[in-house]
Amino acid sequence: MKLKNSITYNSLILLSNLGQSLKPETQYHYANKLGYFCYRFLKIRQKEARKNISIAFPNKSERVRENILKDSYRFFIYSSMQFLSLPKSINNSNISVKGIQHLNNALKKKKGVLLVSGHFGLWELLLGWFGVNKYPLLLIGQKQNNIGADKFINELRKNNGIKILPRKSPLKLMYKSLENNDILALASDQDAKKSGVFINFFGMKASTPKGAALFHLKSKSPIIFVTCHMENINNYILNILPVKTNQQSDIESITSSYTCLLENIIKEYPEQYFWFHRRWKTKLP
């Protein structure tokens, strides 16, 4: 491992130890401070985020949209602190689970389960909850450019009971996991370039990953849509909803169904969405 990667890895371990030593209230206090600093001085993709928020909420005033942007900085830092504090952040928090019957009913079918979500709320806490509670979760993860960061993130996830499979792994391994009745977790809200299916997202066509739909159509594995959002400090709601399908379902209708569920929860808690992705980057041909 190169020096810069080693420094990153060890720095993240130190941050993890520090995060676990802080109470959630203290984490939130520092997240507010750091969030304001990042908003003012670290403007990476800020223009893109501001544009995305204006697309999603054209009827909100400029002041309200700017407040959503400010709060998203604070929330992202707080959620990162919660990730670094795993598993303590799960064991010491109040997580209310809604719709657990949809998960259990899906697992009873013995065809595996497709878990679809987006970069909303406490995504890592959501994954950690499944791992800590001994659900057979397999995450299709994006490899980080920095080897040190990639090593740290994967170790932290694996230590919390999550199995990892790199995004470009052979498809047969993913189908095998469904045959074993595992839960295959997919983030399905980033720009999928020309390989995606164009779905309405806040009234504008967005290239959307179609992997979950393809897996379902071939394996008949049930699909659930899962999010974990913050109600207040150290109190979270993990919400599980079924993505309804039938014999007439196709890639577009399935992808549209869970995209609509994501849009609905974002409307309720807009500051908890990661607006910095270039979500509408790819245009219709």
C-alpha cells in the first residue's frame, strides 16, 4: 500500500475511534459546525447540488432551497460520523423498524431478496442494522479509488456482518447469492449513463440503474425498498416497503416504482438526500 493510502487508512481508524468516544449529541454539535464550514469554504459540486435542488423543488423559494443545501452538508457529516461509529451507533441508538413483515415475507419465498435504496438518510446505518441483526446481506459495492479508504470501509462493513461483492463481479455470483436466499443490496439512484433506463425523477427524465429490475425478471426474487431516516438525534426510522410487481411488469415499470418511493421520502426529508450526484447528467438520446 502506498504511503498516501496508508495515511488515509490509519487516519480513518483514528477518526473511527474518536467518533465512538463521542455521544450522538456531541457528534451532532460538531456536524453543525463542520457542515457550515464546508458549505462556506468547500464548494466542490455545490453548484451541481444547488441545480439539483432547484430541479426537485422549483416552487420553493430560493431561501428555502438554500437552507436545504446548508442542512444537507450538516446531515452528510453527521451520517458519516454515525458510519465511523459502527457498531456502537447502532447498539446505542433507537431504531424503529416499520414494515418488517415485508422483509420476512420476502425471505419466506426462498428466492432471495433484492433490497433497493438510494443515497438518502443513514445508508450505512441501514446496512449495519441488517448485519448486526444477522440478516444475510450482500452489498454490491463501488470500489474506492484510494486503496486505504476502500480497505477501511470494507473492513468496517464486514466487521458488522455485511458481505461485500465488488460492482463489476461476475453476475453468476449475484444470482448464486439469490439462490442461497441472501439479500442483495443495490443503490439505484445514481446516473447510469447510456446503460440506464430513463425514468421520471422529480418531473425530469433521469438515467436510472436497471439492475434490480433485471435481477427480478430473471430470478423472480421479491424487491423491497428500504430507507433509514433521522427523526431527531439518535432516533431513526428504518422503513421497509414492498415494490409491487406482476406478470406484466417490465424494466421501466419496476424501476419507476422504486424511484417513485425514493422521491416520496426525499420530499419529506429533503436535507437527508445526497444532492451532490450529477443525477440528471445523461440526456435522452
